[in-house]
Amino acid sequence: MNETYKAVEVYEPGKLRVVERPVAEPGAGQVRIRVEACGICHTDAATVMGSYPGLVLPRVPGHEVVGRIDALGSGVSRWKLGQRVGVGLIAGEDGVCEPCRRGDIVNCQNPVISGVTVDGGYAEVMIAEARGISSVPDEVTSAEAAPLLCAGITTYNALRNAGLHGGDLVAVQGIGGLGHLGVQFARHMGFRTVAIGRGRDKEKLAKELGAHVYIDSASEDAAVALQRMGGGRAILATGTSGSAMGSLVSGLAAPRQVHRGRGAAGPDTTECVSTGVWRALDLWELDGHAD
């Protein structure tokens, strides 16, 4: 194995460079990964522009990482050399803060964050916490699996925790990096799936991905269109702007704040599941604050 590897690092806000670094050995409880694919997420821009709170440069971005383990740190017994694994944004927890002690590790106060608190996957090699990686099945290529570590888990967990039932009408607002996955998940989970986008350019793609209906919000009021269908049981909003989501939610009957997706909503209630946040493994409330 080479003694050095190449990485792309942010060395000052808005500036990246290719560097060569010495290959490090993983510490206790860590693994070293030979990176095969790394997705590019909008959240990476916060690292690239130096705007992520607490970020210290230089830093290697990237948190949709798939690769094979080529070294094990001490105390690692579950994982094997050569095993293909994935690493997402939240890549470990401290285990001692109040949320962690309650079992709410996704809201850890001192999380390991790929590409922010530790170097990420814009590199040939990455060190990761063994407790923060997941196995990748052979049926999925590394390039296909990488986006699932962020955009995929965000949309899937939102739908999984929204208290929905087969046949419920689910609207996916925004058919981009997250929305195109949300449409597929919603359809395969048995929901009546409505895709909402601005313009007709993504209608063909949305229907190929499984949407039963496509609404062009640039030419008609999406809330009115959903009401004609009987109202949406949930809105999967994949944009980061509350204003982009607000008109749709306010136009529907009695939208209800979501408490981790475990509340039972009545037949005329719309639950809004916002996924346009970096820590979207939990559901966010309509006022934009995590519960």
C-alpha cells in the first residue's frame, strides 16, 4: 500500500486544493477506509465556504462515502478487512452527553461530523469511527450507494417515521437530489405519490421514478391541486427554504405540527415532514425548530 494518499481540502473559505498526505493508522475504535465513491451534497458548501459553525480549516469535505476497510484500529471486532462500508454526515456520538444518555444519539451535543469535525470522503483514504459506519450490500454499486448515506437516509427516515399507512397520499415537494429519492421511497412504500416541481421539465423524470401525479407549482396552486385529490397525508419538503414550503402547507386544511412522526393525525390533517435540514434523521416542526 502507498504511504501517501491524495485528498481535496478546503484551505481557506471558497478555496480548495489537491494535497498529498501521509496514510495514518486508525486509532482505537476506528477503521481506515479506501474510498471508492463520495457523493456531493449541498451541505458540503458550508465546509467549502467556511461557514459551518465551529469549522476549523483545513478540512476535507464529503459525507456520502463508500469504500472498503483496509485497516482496523484496536478494539474493532465487528468489521473485517475488505468489507465495503458507508459513512454519512453524523458519523459517531460521544455517548456521554444528555441526549446520548437518553438514547437520543442523533441529537448528540458533540457528534463526529464527516467533513466538518473530521476529514471526509473527498479523498482516497478516510479514517472513520467503527460505531458510525454501515455495511453496503453487494447488489448496490459504490456510486449508487453513496448518495443514500445522506439524501437517501434523510428522505427515507422522514417517511418511515411519519406515521403513514399504505395508500396514504404523500406529496414530495422538489424533485432534486433529495426529492428524486423521496418519490421512489414513497412509491415503493405503498403511498399514493404526488411530485411537486416548478415547471414541466421534471415531470417525465418524476413519473418514471414512480410518481402517480405531477403538479407544476409554477402554473397552478399546488395546495388547491392537492385538495382536489382529497388532501395530502404528508408533505415531504426537500427544500431548505421555509418560505418555499409555507404557501403549500398554509393552503391545506389544518396542518399539524409533527412530534417525531409518532402522533396520529385525523383524516383532514396534513403532517409536514421537513427534510431540508442537515440533521434530518428526526422530523422538524412546522415552525422550523427541532422538537
